[in-house]
Amino acid sequence: MPREGGEKVQEPVVVRSPYSGEVVGEVPATPEDSVPAVVAAAVSGSEWMARQPTHRRAELLERAADLMEADLDEFSRTLTAEVGKPTHEARREAGRAALVVRWSAEEIRRRTGEVLTMDALPMGEGRLGYTTWEPCGVVVAITPFNYPAHLGAHKIAPALAAGNSVILKPPNVTPLSGSFMHEKFLEVGFPEEAFQVAFGSGPRIGGALCADRRVRKISFTGSVPVGEDIARTAGLKRLTCELGANCALLVFEDADLEAAAAAAVQSGFVNSGQVCTSVQRILVARAVRDEFVSLVAARIDSLKLGDPAEVETTMGPVIAEREAERITGWFAEAAGQGATIARGGGREGRLVEPTLVLDPPVESKIWREELFGPGVAVRTFDTTEDATRIANDTRYGLSVGVFTTDLDRAMNLSRALRSGSVHVNSGPLWRTAFQPYGGFGDSGFGKEGVKYAIQEMSEQKLVVIHPAHG
């Protein structure tokens, strides 16, 4: 929209509720031509951060966590409004985001280098060697729409804990929680240059940030195609890419079927299935297949789909109409290929019914690709070897769940399954702030989890003290 004299005004990024379509907020768009100045400010911010002692960074992070927890109600309402999360899920995410910030403060206090045994070789006699960790500089954090607070915290807090500056690039559809956290961090004393938020187009703003040579580290969570674009654009930078998944749940004949069914539904339908570690493929032993399916179907029947702001709602909308159309299209495709839709399959606008698909062909999209929606698909197996082979038959490898009471089987599967994490007697969704988190194959590379993210956002330096004479 031009002003008098022809000067252009940057349109704000308008945020709408996925449930109602109503405007729930807006943020100022970052002009593409201002990206170099944003990065220049971040360079200055990184120099300030590097001068701060560890205890000072930790104290600022703890105070930011305090503020986030003090305003947990507002924080969770923001997540419900922009993501469409039911209120109980939004509050859980807000609390976990604050916990990640607090844990980052704890972890940075524990970080140490190591002393090297220099005289392990004759040339090292009389020398002292040790390693230290230093911040890498400017970190760009690119977050997804589904957990903008929790996954944002997993990038922002470790970056600042390590002594870097950070530029957050949130998605246009869910930028409000990133803005909320930004305000809290600045309020406790982080300077604007140390933590900035760039709002706007992913390809333009995100692409310009990733291409800038002054950026040293990029941490991205999102799709495989975007991850590939970032890798091509970034050049010689350190990358952590948390990408797609198609997580499996293996249920053996000796499993606690009630617990396995509860995990299948919780892991398959939380956040309307819009989770990287969501259960999508369920492999169940033939002998217990019918009983297990009945238990899952009964739990699906108890889910309440609707307005995420209503307390009784257990599942809200997916993020966009086009996604709802794609997801239900995959259900219909599977049915056309011979699968049975035992529950759900339809939608009303962005409200997609929780769906149970039985016996889809292995070539169907719902079995091969990442659904990122509220649906699980069930197939049977006869032997442990069959289950392992089927579970590993994917280009992804982020997380997998196994239900069995046979310890030998559990241990053997933990080695045989190609996945970044294996959870025995739990669904693949389970995650804590301190565990290493990352996958194999097209699920990406690099690790998150506070300790591991801090390490990946730091540079290791070697110091060797040689004899002063001789």
C-alpha cells in the first residue's frame, strides 16, 4: 500500500485462527532488503553475548523462564488461537517451552572441556593440552507451525546459553508465540541484537538469512524439501535439520494391549497428528490384531473433535484447509486401493475426523509418506523378523515404539531398528528436554535436546601449553 510520494508500507503478517478463520493477531513483516541489517545487528549481539560470563547467561535464561511461567495462561491462549491446539495441549506446550529455557540454564553451568593426555605420544611430553567451548556466533532458528513455542525454545535457549546471538524465523501462520517469547527474553535483559525475530516469507526472508555468510549455524525443523533447499543455500555453515518422519509402533502378542492402544491413540492424534514423532504405521502381531484394533477404535470414539478453546475438546483443527483436503484425500486413496476405513475418514472444513485405516497397501501414501494429520494405519506381522523388516522399510528414521514384555526381544529390536530413538513400552512421541533428539535417513541430521544443541551451537578450541624453553 503506497503512501504519498510513492513510499511503500510493508504489510503486516496477519494471523488467523485455524478453527474459525478469525484474525487473532498480527506481527510486523520484515522487509527483505533489511535482512543484511538484521544479520549485522546479530553479529554485534553475538559479540555482546560472548563477553557475558556463564553465570550471567544462565541467570538471564532462568529469569526468562520465570516470566514465561508467570504468564502461562496468556502463553497457552496464544497457542490455542494460532495453532488450534486444545487448551490442555496448549498449556502443556507452554510449560514445556519454559522448562527447556530453564534446563538450558542448568546445562550451560555443567558444561566442561577436557584435559588431554599429551604425553601419550613421545612428542607430547612436557606439554599440557585441554579443550574449551566457544560460541559459534550468529544462529538462525527456523521453526515449524505445529509446536512453535516448544521447538522454538529448543533452538533459542541453547543458542543463547552457549553465548551466541539468535535470529528466530517463525512460520507465518504461527508467529505469535515466538513474539511472546521474544518479549520475555528482552524484558529480562537480553539486548535486541542478541535475540531478534524476522517475520515474513520463508523463501525470501528465511532464504536470505540462510545465504548470509555471517551466519554460522542454522537450526531448522520442517519438511524434507525445505531442508534440502536450506542445505543448498547455506553453503559452509553448521546445520541441524529435523525433517520428516513416518513413525512406527510395534505391538507384540505379549504386550499390554490396553497400554499399547492408549499409546497408539495418544501418539497418533495429539495436536491432530501434526507431530514429527506421531504414530502413523502400527504393526501388530496377527494373534492379537482384532483385540488391539477394538481397543484403539474404542479410544478413538472417545475423542471429541471441535473448538479448541472449549475445555471438553480433545482434538482441534489441522492448520489449513488445503492440509485437511490432502489428508482426507490420502484416506480416500487408501480405501480405493482396498484398505478399510474403520473409523473417521471425513472432515468438516479443517476439522478432520480421527481416522483408523486397516490393511492399507504398502505402496499407499498413508503407509509410505508422512501424513502429518490425525490418522493411523494398521497392518499385521507374523514374526519379529517381519516386524523389523517392515518397520525399517521407510526412507525416514526418527522414532519408533515397541510394546513387548520380552526383554531379549526388546534389546534385539533396539539394535535392529533404524531409528534415532527406540521407546520400549511407549509410543514414539515421548520426549524430554535433555535427551538427544534427531533421526536417520530423510528424518535429517544433527541433534537437538538441550545439551546436544548447545554443543552443536558451539566451537571446540584446543589449547596446548608448550615448554617455555626447549
